Amino acid sequence: MGIGDIAGLIAAIVFAILAGFMIYPLIKLGKMFDQIAQTVKQTGDHAVPALDESVKTVTQVNKSLSDINQISDSAQYTARNVGALTDLYASLLSKPVIKLASSMYAAKKTFQSFFGKTSQPRHTANSVKSSAMPAHASKTAKASKEQA
């Protein structure tokens, strides 16, 4: 055997040793890829039912919003009708009521002037007593009321 054959043999042994050392990390890398594939499959299996539930939830929310829109439209329609009725009441009944009240007031004044009675404000018992008291007595009475 020559020097070239010995060098080739040494190179082949070194290559076999290096290949042996590289097999272990490659096996670990393969196991890691298997675990990643399994995790992705499990995530997909759990994600599909969650997506189905979210679609059902969104559908129910949209149905509820549709019901709420119908209710708010009905309330708006009712409010418009109430406003129209209020306007109708104001235009039909308020003017005659005002005319009736003014006519009643005029009749009252006419009646009072016919019988010679004038409307004067009535005095209460307290105001009559306070006007009958001397000035210094009324100040004392007012001070005692404020303290009580």
C-alpha cells in the first residue's frame, strides 16, 4: 500500500466519523420537524371548531342587531307620530282654549265692574298683624322668627 492509499483510507475513516457525528443532530432535527407537524395539525383541529363557533356568534349578533334596528325604527316612527299629534293638538285646541280663557276673564271683569267689586289682594292674618304693630315691634318679631 502506498502513501496515497493510506491517505485515502485515513480520509475515508475521518469522513465516516464526521458522518457518524452528523447523524445524531439530523435525527434530532427530524424529531423536531415531526413535533412541529403534529402541533400544526392539532392547532388546525382546534381552530376549525373555534372558527365555526365565531361564525355562529357573529350570525346571532347580526340577528340581534337587526331586531334592535327594527325596534329603534318603530320607536322613531312612534316619536314622529307623537310629535305630529302634539302639533295637531297645538293647532286645533290651544287657540280655542286661549280664546275661551280670555273670554272668561273678560266676563269676570265685566261682572265685577257691574256689581262694583274690584279684585284686591286679600291680606292674610300675619300681614294684618304685622301692619298693626309698631315698627320696632315688627323688627323684633322678624328677628325671633329668623332665629326659630
